[in-house]
Amino acid sequence: MRFISTRNPRERATFAHALLRGMAPDGGLYVPEPIACFRDLPHLLELEFPARSLVILHRLLGEEFSLEELEVAVLEAFNFPVPLVRVSDRTYALELFHGPTLAFKDFGARFLAQMLGQVAAREAPRLRTVLTATSGDTGAAVAHAFWKQRGCRVVVLYPKGRVSDLQERQFATLGGNVLTYAVEGSFDDCQALVKGCFEDQALVGSLNLTAANSINVARLLAQILYYFEGVAQLRQRGVKDAPVLSVPCGNFGNLYAGLLAQAMGLPVKAFVVSCNLNRTVPDFLDTGEYRPRPSVATLSNAMDVGSPSNWERVQHHFQGDHAALREALRWGSLDDAATRRAMWELNQCGYLPDPHAAVAYGVLEERRGLGEPGIFLATAHPAKFEELLRRDMNLPCELPPALAETLGKPLLSKPLANDLEALKRELSS
Ligand SMILES: *Cc1c(COP(=O)(O)O)cnc(C)c1O
């Protein structure tokens, strides 16, 4: 399988190339072309997660990677469970937060680290620098995924004082090959610094620089796999109807991966685009007018995105056809009060959600037809929002050991001015 740019079908790349480059040279995003279709689907759904994931990835990447190489990547990257939890009659949560940093971004980041390691091993040994800006979850997932990986150092930039204490501890206490910088500025400033580094071709070459942000194709392919797992587990429970799948959306990478799974043959009745008050996409689906805007802060902070980077891929998937988009998708948004109500409702069912899962559940309930089985994606562990749950809602929640362990460790971050030259000097020293 090859990848093409969303902006020009003649701009083609192998997986390895797209993985290292991140963005296409014309500024577009890489998308798979053609999308492989599975005819042996019933059989595929009967396999266990690792065996099925290996079959899917080999079908997609078999021209570039052997079965053995892909097996190592699957077993190393996805070494945690993906349970489908029944919440009420015909409603299920697909829990994607059982990886080391307790958010679904572990899937993409860990697979990216594996594949980058394999691609790098084919070249002459040379230190690689993986650079990423984070508003919280991505930095933790990427730092953990590359921690202790040989031949590689990770640099994480984050806005000083603007990530939660728990988030900061998840990446800033690791040390070793993980360098973290608390930048005097906003998340947008951090992203601009990263962009500035990648625009300096001499620096990219001398540092062997790679980006690990959410537009990377490796992260995308990893996310296809759990959609298959959700439907497979639903079937094992005797639910044969194609489910409605509700996705809590921020940059829309997760939704796009789901659309790819569906295009590959996975039976999905419809996808529900679930947003918080950052309504750029729901408004577009309502009106046909695409108007990116500054993000507003909400309880589901990983979805506070006003200009979603992966929307270009979704548009490309539907060839820019607004009617087709409206036909294929359902959508909705919840404000913080409605998110709290959804959390209460779930708690009444005996299920403790994080705010992102609550948004996905709330919009699913609004948009679901009578009798349709529904799955909402639970993208973060509720313990990551322990303070909100305990103080605001009086729902106690234990910190899992992995998170509790980081509390006593010292923060190893260095301060950094919001200044591209200062960052370049740090990276080159
Ligand atoms: C990143 C994130 C999202 C949004 O995912 P996208 O792929 O950017 O749409 C949702 N929930 C959580 C917990 C996240 O960390």
C-alpha cells in the first residue's frame, strides 16, 4: 500500500517515507491509497486482538515489512488489554486507556516508536531526535513510548503551568533519553517552536529530526485496529447488528481511523462525531461553512481544538462532498453542564467515566436510533480527572499504581524562553 497527499494524488510515498516525513512536501497529509478491503471479515473478527492486528497490518504494510517485523511491533506496542465493557442494554464502552499513560494515545505513540525503531535500524546508526509539542496527553504517550529506546532521544515542549500536575509528572519525571522543556508561553507557542525547527532544513538534517504529532501515519494505522476489536467483542457477546460508534473528537485522527476501518469492510452502522463546545466541525456539518476558530476551555480538555488538524483527511475521504459527509455521519456537542449530567447518568449505571468518554456517551444517546447497539470510545482513564470527579461530583476514584508512582518523583524539566534560537541552541548542544 502507498500513501498520497490529500492535496495532490501524484505526491506519493511509501509508509517508511511518510513515517519519517510526517507531512507531505505540498503541505498536505498522507492518506492510504488504495484502501485495502477485507473479504474474509467474519474469520478476521474471530481472531484474538494480536493475531488479527498482525493480519491487518501485514495486508497494509507487507510490501515494506516482514510478518516477523510486524509481529514484534504488535506485541511490543499493544501489550495491554482493550476491554469492551457493557454499560446498559445495548450500550458499551470500548476502553482504550489501559496503556502506560492511561489515554488512548498510547496506541499510536507506541506503534510509532516501534516502526520508527525498525525503519531507523535499516539505515546507518545515527542518533535521532523526536520532537513534539504537547498540551498534556500526547507528550506523556510519546515520552513513554520512546523512553529508553536506543539511538533516539525525545524532546517534549509544553506550556509552563498550563498542563495538569498529573500530566506533567507523567512525562517530566522519566529522565534518561527524554528531555522536557517548560516553555514560557501557550501550547500554540510550543507548536510554533516545533514548526520553526522543522522549517530549518539544516537543523532537520543535522539533528536527524522526526515529528511525533497526530498527523503521523503510523499513529493512524494503530488506531484502525481497536475498531475491529470493538466490533469483534460485540459479536462475541451475541450482538450481530452493526453498531453505532461514538468518537470523542479533538483533532479528528481517531474518527478518520474509524472511517478507514469501515472502508476496509468493518460493519459500522454510523459514526457519531461527539464534540464539546469546540464546535468547528458540528457547525460545518450543520451549515456547510468551515470556520476554524480559537479553542475554548472545557472539562474534556483533550478535545479543546478549534482548528482540527486531521479534518483535511476526513474531507478527502468524502472527496469534499458535503452531502455524503452528512449522510455518513451523525454529530452533536455537549457543554460542560451536559457533560456533568452524562457523567452522572453513567455513574447511575455503575460506570465511572472520564469527561471525554462522557461526551461520547451523551451525544451517542442523543443520536442513536431505537434498538441500535451503540459503542462509545472511552479515551482516558477516569483517574486522570480524579480531582474533578472527587471535588465536583463527589465520585471517589483511586489513582492506578502507574500514576501514583510518579507523584513522589522530582520534575526534571528545564525552563525555556519562547524563543526559537534558544531552542535550537538547546537541541544542538
Ligand atoms: C487526544 C484525545 C482525544 C481526541 O482525539 P483526536 O484523535 O484528536 O480526535 C479524545 N480524548 C482524549 C482523552 C484524548 O487524549
